[in-house]
Amino acid sequence: MEVASPDDLVSAVARDRRMAGYRVRRQGDGWIELEVVAQRARMPVLLVLAWPEVWKDKEQLQPHLVRARSGNYGLIVVGSDAELEAAQLDTMPADTDVTAVIGPIGMTRLLLALRARADAIHQRMQCASIDLELERSRHENEMMMKIGRALSQERDIKKLLAIILKHACEVTNADAGSIYIVEGHDDDVSNRGLRFEVSQNDSRELPAISRVLPVSSTSIVGNCVLSSERINIPNLYALDAPGTGNNPWSFTHDRSFDDQN
């Protein structure tokens, strides 16, 4: 089978088992957008094949060129050697992901071209993700040094805790946070108390309070103290009944403070 038109490509995706890793996401007059479903990535890898009726018209081509500058998008123009030479597509901006294939194109050459573009886009996205992680690490390292300097200059324990909490929220991109202090000297930690000492909330104004709670396994902070383990609950308001589903710790969330504030 040869692909000579957008309709041929749609038919190939629907009927040729070798195209199982692709699906038609969108289409218009003279172009088809394929999504690469065989690759797992944060963003979908998109490949657009455009025929001469699109890329010979600057107005129709422009939206595809804009998208070809994004990280997950590649533009493949289809045409004859003579048409491609006349259009001077090689003069396009260097930051656009554009390649060309000669049409009509056989299925083997088409599959190889699609795979090559998809792999290149996927690698580019991975490199961008690594660069982002490196930049985040650099920012966090600078922040940790800043925190260290601030801590070395402060002697008031409550101000120290406020500094620690503030920067902990910044590092973790948290909207709010609290620090509890374990009070008492009993060898049995469950006989001690937990003082709600410092809190921060960027979304709402909270009253300055300091209260003491029992160290109990039924509360999240109490369980953390008793187990010395980190507990991650994606949605506190969606906890299942104690001891079931996503609540193996048997927590009972008291919303009275949240509802009052």
C-alpha cells in the first residue's frame, strides 16, 4: 500500500496492524495529526503530516510552524522533490521540528519516518525534563544554603521554626504547613504531648494559636511521631473509612478547625 493522500493515511491507521501505535487525533483539509500512543511520556507525542495544499499556502502552514516549535510536536511535509525544492522549506526557522518525505510513500518508509520523528521528539522531551530537574536542584541547593545562613543567625526558637517552615513550603511548593513539637520526658512517647507551634497558609489568614494534642496513632501527626515514618496522603478530605481502602492507618480527620477557619 502507498500513502498518497490524507485519506490513504486514515485508511492505513484503521487497517494496517503496523500502525497500531498511532491514532488519528485531528485532521483537516490536506493534513492529519497523529498521536503516538506506543510511547509513554508526560505529554503526548504528536506528528502532523501535511500535503502540498497546506504547506504551499503560508497562511495555512503558519499554525503548524508555531506548534512545531513546541516540545512534543513534529511536522512532516509530504510532496515531490520538485515541489519541496520550489517551496524552499529548508529556509524555515531552525527551532521548528520539520522534516520532509517524498510522496507517494510506501508503508515501510512511512513507518520508519514516523518512528524516527517520534523517537527524536521523545528524546528531546526527556532532555528538557532533565534540564528542568537540574535547574530545580540548583535552585533548591541555593535555597538550602540561604536557609543555613538564616538559621545560624537566629537564636529565638519560635522564629527559627517559622524560618524552617517557610522555606520547607518553598522547597516543596506547598500552600500550607505546620510544625508540632513533642513535649514531655516520659519514656513512653504516647504519654507525651504534641504542641501545635507554628503554621503557615498562603491561601487564608489563620488565627495564631498554640494548643497541645495527645500523641495518638489515630491522628496523622501522632502516627508520624510513634512510627517515625513519613505519611503521604494525596487528598485528606477523600479518606476512606478507618482501616479500609486508602486509610490503612485508621485515621479519623477532625475537620472542625478547617470548618471554623
